[in-house]
Amino acid sequence: MAVGTQPKLDAHKLRADFPIFEQSFHGKPLAYLDTAASAQKPRQVIEAMSTFYETSYANVHRGVYELAERATQALEDAREKVRAFVNAASAREVIFVRNATEAINLVAYSWGLNNLGPGDVVLVTELEHHSNFVPWQYVARRTGADFRLIPLDDRGELRLDELGSFGNVKVVATGLVSNAIGTINDAAALAAWAHERGAIYVCDAAQAAPHVRVDVQALGADFVAVSGHKLCGPSGIGFLWGRAELLLGMEPFLMGGHMIRKVTAGETTWGELPAKFEAGTSPMAEAVGLGAAIDYLDAIGLEAIEQHEHALAAYALEQLAEIAGVTLYGPPADRRAGIVSFNVEGVHPHDVAQVLDADGVAIRAGHHCCQPLMGRLGVAATNRASFYLYTVPEEIDRLAAGVRRAAQLFA
Amino acid sequence: MTDDLYRELILDHYKNPRSYGVLDDADARAEGQNPLCGDEVTVTVKFAPDGETIDRVGFEGRGCAISQAATSMLTELARGRTATEVATLPKEELLDELGIPLTPIRLKCAILGLGVLKVALHRAKGTPLPDEWQGLDFA
């Protein structure tokens, strides 16, 4: 066997790192095919957080005692891991937030409310998760700007040939990978197009960061939003990367402790980056967990994860295509992440998901927080199976068998 | 468990819904959605000449088997009762009819049609609308 064809990732072995798989559901081992909603957590992440609580916990950036300094160091070590993970020029460009949604809201409020007005165009896409759609729609309405959408073709890929016709675009906000149908967008081209017009480019990388190397400098983006929970980190933490020159010129988003330089009755001045955007007590243990998750993914290698997912997506598309009555959505396997969205003729996705649950197979059924996309596809909801480093081909066989069972039950 | 959930009666109502189609001469009408799964139901009611008794119920919808079968069963439960009786009909009566164990998420599917019917009666007859259904009365 040639070296290039060696599997780089042993999913069967990696599963042992995830305590969740020690349980069974309805008497069956768990086939967790809902990673696009949230990834499971390896022991390494859970233990890093426990150890932090047991040995290093205090509030950060406050005390002068040794324990507080240890906690602060742990938080800042995590920030440095994030910086390296996305190849940011400086750790001060990394702002910890609750999730990608909060990161995008930060930009929409702090940049959008102060830089948009009537005659300006805010451009998102039909493919967006509500997290990168609703904040921009809202800010456009508040400022009198126009809210426009880049359309999709029938395969669920962006019509970049339509890019000429949007007027005075000031901000372009798109996802890098679609959470609903797996489309991988050409973010670098969108960033370049935005910059030619003097617009900023905001990239929702929540679904991309667990699967492909996100290099913020190579992308040429101005802001990149990421959630920790989708990349094996804990819930309750994510980060915004932003270009320092833009962050420096922006108003803060949340006001309160830690984000100030000086407070008087007459006036408050803002702190340095990143403190200016991190009001209140930080998600400290969560940051430590996120750092541990990045270490875990780096040790496996994002390239190996990406390759593994592509292989699984191709296998799932092949298996599902053989089932009568199944409609598949999204681009071909080589242009999608490990996400497969589908419908079974005459069977509502909730019913498909319920039948699969009885077999211990967990998939998502619904609109995936992408109602504009569902409208474009002409459906109310889809079934979505998503794969990760711990997914094994046998689980896709169980998925296909369950889908067949559902189709028969409702025939 | 699946076989319990999708027992023959439910599959029958799903595949052959009773009283399907909105009534052209309806006296009461309401629509509702379940934002979790996109289930949609429209319920219409025609009263008997006494203006109180439900003579006919017609519904249309799209959604999962549980929501559509439950609404189909509901049209049979409601016929011949007064608006006031249906307005105070406990959801347990419909759930008994379904006769399956439901998780909290699927419970919302099962009682969507009932809530929409109660909203329709509330609008047409001013019958009381309990708190749990008020979210559906947005029109």
C-alpha cells in the first residue's frame, strides 16, 4: 500500500478517549452522528478542566496572590493556543466570548451600528446559519442599510457569478462551511472581493474550525467567529479573532468590569485589547478546556481529520443514494465537510430521527437554524448526519439500515 | 420502542387523515407552527345551527406523523361537543387516544393541533385560552 493511502486517523482507537461512548442507548451502542450540532468531549478536555478547578482556580486579572496568577496564566496560555491555532498575528486579537453567535453579535453591534447607514449594503448568503443572518438583518434595519443575500445554485453552492450586482457593499458576512448541508465556501475569494470594494469580510468559521485549518491571515478576513463546543471543547466558550486596527477603532460591546481603563462619574475610558471586549469574569475553566481541545486536535492533525471526514461523507452519500425515496442535498463529497443532509419521501425528518434513535443512532432533524436555506431547498426540514474524528463506517451502515426501516414503516 | 410509537392506529391516521382539508364555510379558523420542527397545522370549524356545538372540523398541515395523526384524531374527538367543552378539554384526553409514550419534544408535536383548535374557538367564541396556548395566538 502506498504511503499516501494509509489511513492517517484511527477512529476506533480515538473513540476510547470519549467517555460518552461507554454508554448504550435503547440497548445499542451510541452512533453519535450529530457533531455538527456539537462535538463530544475527550477525557483530555474534561480532565484539563477538572484539574484547573482543583489546582488553579481563582478569578483572573485581579489578585496578586500566587493562585490568581496561576489562573491568569492558564487563561492566557489558552489564548496563545487559540492564536497559534488560527495563525493570528497577535494574541490580543483573540477575544473570548460565549460562542460564535456572540462573536458575530459583537461585530454587528460594535462595528455595524457605528459604520452602517442608509445606502449601504449588508451582504450575507442564503446558506447562513441564523447566527450569521439575524444579527446582520437586525443591524441593517436599525441603521437603514439594505440587507441582501448572495443566492445559491441548486447544489447549495454560492452563486459567486452574481457578486457584481449588490451596490454599495460595506460588509460581507458568510460562513466558511455550511452547518446544514456541508458546503465549503471560497472564503478567501469573498474576502478579496469585499476588500476591492472597501468592505469588511466577516467569516463564521464555527462549522469550519473543527474540520479544516483556519488560517486567519491566509483567509484575508477581518473578523472570524468560532465556537469551542464544535471542536471538542466545552460549551460556553468561543472566540472572535479580529484585525487589531479594526478592534482598536471600535466601541466596546458589553460594558462592566475588566474592560475599562478609568471610571469616573463623568466618563469611562476603555481598556487595551483584548480586555476592552471581555467585560466581566471570563469563562476561565472553559478557556482551559478549549486550549486542551486544540492540543487534542493538533496531536491528531486537522489534515487527517479533514481526510477522514471526506471519506465518511463520500461513503454516506453512496449508501444513502442507494435507498429508494431518499433525496440528498448539497455539493459533491469533494466539496463538502462531513455533513450529509437528506430527506426520505413521505417521512417527516422527526419521524426518521425517532426511528433511528431506537437503534441508538443520533441524527439531527429540523431546519438546522437555517430557515432561509430550507426555503431555498423547498423543504421545511431535513435529516442531517454529521461525522467527526470518532465516527466509524459501521455507524454509517447503521444509519443507512435505519433510514431503510423508516422508509418501510411509512410506506 | 419505535414500534410502540408508530403503532398501527397512528400510522393509519397519518396515512389516511380524517377530516382533511380546510372548510370553505368555516365559522372559526386558526393556524399554528411548532418552531422546533416546522410542523404546521391549520384548523377550521363549522358550528351547528345552535352556534355552540361543533358540527364539523377540517384541518390541513404538514409535519411529523405524531402531529398530523394527533390532529386527525382530534377532529373525531371534537365533533359533537360544544366550543366550551373543547376549550377546556384536557390534553390528556387526546394523549390517551394516542396511547404512546412521548418525550417532552414530541409532546409538543402531539398537542399542536389541539392548541390551534383552542385558539380558533377562542377567536370565534371568546372561550378561555389557557396560558400554555397563548403563544399560538399571534395572528
